[in-house]
Amino acid sequence: MLCAISGETPQVPTISSKSGHVYEKRLIEAYIQEHGKDPVTGEELKLEDLVDLKTDRTVRPRPPTVTSIPSLLSVFQNEWDALALETYTLRQQLAQTRQELSTALYQHDAAVRVIGRLIKERDEARSDLSKVMATGIASAPNGDEMQVDSNDVPADVVERINATHAELSAGRRKRPVPADWAVPDTIGSFTTLSSSDSLYPGGTSISLDASQTSALVGGVDGVSGVYSLEGSLTRVLPSQDGAITDAAWWGSRPITASASGIVRLWEESGNESIQFQRHAGKVSAVCAHPSGQLLGSVGVDKSYILYDLAASKAVSQVYTESALTSAHFHPDGHLLGAGTQDATVEVFDTRENKVLAKFEPLGGSVKSLKFSENGFWLAVACKGDNTVSLWDLRKGQMTKALEIGSVVESISWDYTGQYLATAGPQGITVQHYSKASKGWSVPLQSAMPAVALAWGARAESLVTLSGEGVVSVLGTSN
């Protein structure tokens, strides 16, 4: 017989009436007093459940004093008994911990696999839904706009783009700066001339009409309006489309884009509008083509859409590999720059809907981008960044990083391409490029916070929009 705890022949053997295991009496009694259960089976066990076994054994001598060798042996025996109990308990705990760890690891691995599969299925469903919705029925003036069946740009639209490119690119390099254009000293003396009340809080864009006397703004409630820079709200454009994300003009007709994926072309007066709903999700940006007849829009559904405004229909839609966050047409009209959520800029040929170039890597999601009016530079501002990167389209590389000193939300070139204005929560700046010195200077730094801005006539003013929906005009009092 061997003790189930110590593995040795017991001096005083006893047996459990429940499990039938044999133990050293002193060891099992100590274990029961501490745990109250059978050390092998784990069942509840009491001292009354133990039955002594009658065996012949040598009578142990009387305990000697601690100073003798027999006393030391007795002490060692007691220590061994305690160590045996502790070791047995540790073995049990180790086995239980291993089993729990194995179960937890298996459950974690299974959960990771399920989550990965669900994410993949979700992404595939979103992609399929965006394509289905993007090619679905959109509302036209008569409610039956034709679907876009191809990514090819129609021949008549290509002819208009080519004609615009030929006309505008011919004299761009030799175009002189107008004699009445603002000089750096004038811009450096800008002060706040006027500010509106809070019009549409939460708006993120502002667009001036061709006469540069009216500003189109909108807010998070889906309502937009035309604000006269003379100080009055001249028109309200209500909709149920969700937050207004961007705005543009087609002549005297306002254009608004919304978070629900709807682009609206408003009539010259009243509340009537033509609705385009090609995007399966938020429309990030809209931009008017230099021809004055086309419109481009980009969205989080990873698509770029070209519209023929005269025909009131979408003529092409092309998909990319990343959500598009901003867009702007080249001043000659043959290119469109689209910023992505993956920190790249894709430059499309608007006649073939092909990506001609990619500028990467950038600092983050592209917040704003603008082609300069000279047609050579592309300015890019990334989300949360305090620099504006300048890309030379002729070389296809970044040539300058302008340190603004604060986060940039919006950028805008003036007509001559020598002034670059930036807006952000910490203020407004104007960067000036001198052809003579081939260097940059900062004629204006203002602490007025803004989320968007646009140049006024002859660069003699700046029109800004704050996060609270306040439109302000900066200029000189002369």
C-alpha cells in the first residue's frame, strides 16, 4: 500500500469510504481540515468518512529531544509531510490552469476566425451595395434619368473637354497679372470688414458665385443658403438630405452635396431642384468643370462621377480602390485630382477616366487639394497636418512643403496663382510666391478660426466660414 498523497508506505494507513484511496492518516486529516474534500476525486470528504486500516507495524520510539539525531529526523519528517501536501496541491492547480488556458486559447482563436470572416463578408456586401446603388435609378427632372451603363465618357463630352483645354491652355503661360490685382502689402493689411450671424452651424465648405458677391453655404441640418456679401441672406435652400458636405455653382444656379449621397442642382429661384443620387454614401466633394457645363463629384463609395449639367444627367462613373475625400479640376479641364482616405492623390484624365498619376505617400487622409491657376502646381493639405505640400505636375514630385504652423482645413489659390490661402481652427494665412526671388513669404497671418475660405474679386478680399456657420469678409477699408 502506498499513500495517494506522499507516494510512500503509510505509517498509519487510513482509507476513504467514498473513493477507496489509501492515505497516511496525518496527511489526509490535515488536507481535509484545510480543503474539506478528497485530494484525488475532489468530492466532499469529512474525517468521519475515514476508516483506519489495521496493519502490523513497529512501535516507534518515544520522541527524542530536538538536540539529538532522532529529533532532527522527526523534524525532517514533518517538513517532508508539509512539502508533500504543498507539492500535491500545486500539481492539481497546475493541471487545472493548463486546462483553462487551453480552453481560452481555443475560444480566442475561434473568435478571431469568426470576426475575420464577418469583416470580409461585410466589406464584400458594402462593395456590392455601393455598385448596385450607384447604378440604380436616380431622380431627374422628369424622374426617369437613364442609368450609367459604361465608364466611358461620351464623345460629345470629350469634345467639350478638348475644346476647353485647347482654349484655356493656349495663353495660360503668358497671361499677365492684372494691373488692378492686390499686392502683398494690401493683403497684409486685411482686417475683418463684416461678419454674419450664425447661419448654418457645422458647415465645412463655402463657394462664391461668378460675380464673387454671393456665398453658398450649408450646415449639418441639410439646409443651405445664399448669403450676399453685402450682409444679408438672400435665399434659403431646404432639403432632407442630411449634412451639406460641399457646394459649387453652375452660373447662377447653386449646387449642393450631402452626406446621404445626393447632389442637388437648384433652380435660379425657388426651392425646385434636380436630384442626382449615384453615390452609395456620403458625397465628399463637388467641383465645377472649367467649361461651365460639367460637374464632378467624389464620395466614400470610392467612385468619381462626371455629370452633364445641361443634359441633367450623370455621364460616367469610375471606381477606385479607396474612399475619395476631396477633388478639384485642373484649370484647363483635362485633369481631375482626387484625394483619398489612404493618403494618396489620384490624377484622372477626364476624357478617358484613367488614372494618369498617383502622388504618395502623404501625411494622412487628404483634406483639401487645389490646382494653381498657372496649371503647374497642385497644393495638398492632409487631415490633422500643419503643412501644405506643393507638387510640380511637370516633374511629378513634391517640390515644397509650406509650414503653416497650425492645422489646415481648407486651401485656396487666387486667379494669378501667386497667393495660396489656408484656413484652420487656429487662424488664416496667406502664402505669397515671388517669381523674381523664386521664394515664399507670408504677408498675412490672422487668428480668425475658419473651416473654409475663398478669394474675393481681384484678391482684394477673403471670404471665410467658421465652424459656427459665421461668414466673414476680410479686406481693406479703403
